[in-house]
Amino acid sequence: MLQQTQVSRVVPKYGKFLETFPTLHHIARAGPKRVTEAWSGLGYYARARNLHALASVVTNRGRNTEGTLPPDAESLKTLPGVGAYTAGAVSSFAYERRAELVDTNVARVLQRVFAPKVVIKSGAGQKRLWSIARAILPRTGKATWTHNQALMELGALVCTARVARCAGCPVRSVCATGNASGTR
């Protein structure tokens, strides 16, 4: 629900949605129209349709009440509506697996710290940033969870799009951008 939607719009819907659909089995057993109606007001309705399709796949069209998401990012990416970021996030945060993730904030941090000349929005730039994200992962899944959360928070709170607060940045000593300017 939080993908491209503000927290303030999600909070009133989240609890009610989980009451209506406490498990993937419940989502799969409901019709796609019912899931989309419960999603109303959040926009990007393809997410609701993809969630229903994913639940249908994982629970064998609602027949399997024990249906769960696979733990590894590669398997997750085969499910409807699951891209590289979501697969990495679920694998890392839900299963404490060693999986990289690159959202807008993480891309900005990685670009500024390791590859200031990379164009974030280019295909080659995205490939490079995902490669960097993979290369700097800790060795264990439990540490990866903390690492990924820290990168997301660093981009959201310190190394922001509008203001790079380099003076208070915990990675300034190794940052290619912060060290290049000396004042950022």
C-alpha cells in the first residue's frame, strides 16, 4: 500500500484491509473486484489486482490455506506484481535473507557515495546501482535487514534529494561526493 502512496493515506485503510483480508487465502478467495473496492482511495489499482493475482498463485486459487510467500528474492520476482525492489524488501525484511534493494532514496545514496557520475534514471545506471547494492551487502541476512533499513533511512533523512546533509552523514569519510566538494 505504501508504494507511491503517502503514509497519511494508507494508515486509515490498512487496519480495515487486514480485518477484511487477514491472510493471502482470504484475498485469493475474494473476487478481484472486492479487493479493488477495499483498496479504494489509495490509487494505483493495478497493485490491488496484482495482490489478488499473487494471492491466487500462492494459495492455489484460495484452495491452500497455508499459502506463504517464498523467502528468496528470485522466487518472489516470479509472482504477479513483484519487482526487484519488492522482492528484495520482502526477502530481507520478512525472511532476514541476504537480498539487495534499491528504491529512490537508496539509489541516491549509492550514487552519491560510490558512483557520482552514474545517471540514476538510465538503464546502465540502474544496473550499476543494483550491482553496488549487492556488493556492499553484509554476509548474513540478519545484518542485511539492518543494513537495508539504514540505507533507506540515510536517503530519507540525511542524504535527501533537496539537501545533502553531509556534515552529519555517518558515511561522509568514504563518500565520493562529500569528499569531492569538501563542503557538502
